[in-house]
Amino acid sequence: MVILKRINGKEFVLNSDLIEFVEATPDTIVTLTNGKKIVVKETVEEVIDKVINYKREIYKSLLNIGNEV
């Protein structure tokens, strides 16, 4: 889940697994797998960074399972 801001500045949480693609037109539009489009304040690069950081945290947690000393 990533925290993004709508154009009006209101924050919301998005399940990043539902993102089909992100485009700049010049506003950043996130298109979901169900066809819904959400316009956000973040740039395309910021959305990508947020998704990568979220996934990194998930996989880091998974890789640490069973490796505790």
C-alpha cells in the first residue's frame, strides 16, 4: 500500500498491486487494473519510488523470516 495525494491535496492509500500503469499528461494519472483512473499530485517518478520502497519493505521482511539469530 502506498500513500498518495489527490489533486485537491487529500491523502489516500492505494493498493499498489492494482496499478496497471502511470502516465503524465501533464497531470499524473494512475490507471488501475479495473480501468479506474486517479489523478494524483505526485510525479510518475515519485509514484514509482513509493511502489518500489513498499515492495522492498515487504520482500525484506519475507527474506528475514527464519534468518533471525
